[in-house]
Amino acid sequence: QLLDTAKKIWASVAEMYSQENNVSRIYEIFERMFNTKQEGKSLAEHYGVLKGMWEELLLYQPLSTDLEVQRHQREEFQVALLLSSLNSEYSVFKDQILASEKLPTAANAYS
């Protein structure tokens, strides 16, 4: 679909980078961060890769002085860490959580 007006373009960008319903995307970023290793890259290259991921995460989780927002972001991190550490036998469980509209707390995901 051709985006023919500035309003449609901005609406599309807002939807793409909206914090709502981006559980899967946030999880993917966290998982990439957890699994990124320096390997054959120089320190500068490795740092650049990590910095890019940190900046991408800020699109979905901007810094906030609101304590409730910070609590929610911490919960997202904890759930992502839990899910990324699970054995493959829990892949259906992981997919169900990532497909949900509202991310559970880590304690609720565990139970």
C-alpha cells in the first residue's frame, strides 16, 4: 500500500514504533543482546553492535521518570531473560507469552 499523505506516513511510523503490543520485538532485542558475543569483531565493532541494540531498545522503551513505567520495563526485561533462558521444550509456552497482548510478570509467567 502506497502511503500517499504525510498523515498516513506518520501514523504508520507511530504504529511501527509504538510501545504497545511490541512484546515480541522487545523480546527479540533482549535475546540478541543476551546472545551477542565479541567473537572475531574488534572491540569497537562489538561495542557498535551493542550500542545499536541499546538505541533500538530505546525506541520501544524510552527513558522515563514515571516509576510505573520503569517497573513495567523492568518486568519486560525479567520476562525476556526468563524466556530466553528456557530449554526448547518450552517453545510453545514462550510463543504463547510473546503472542499475548499484555505481558505477564515474571512470577506469573513462571507459575
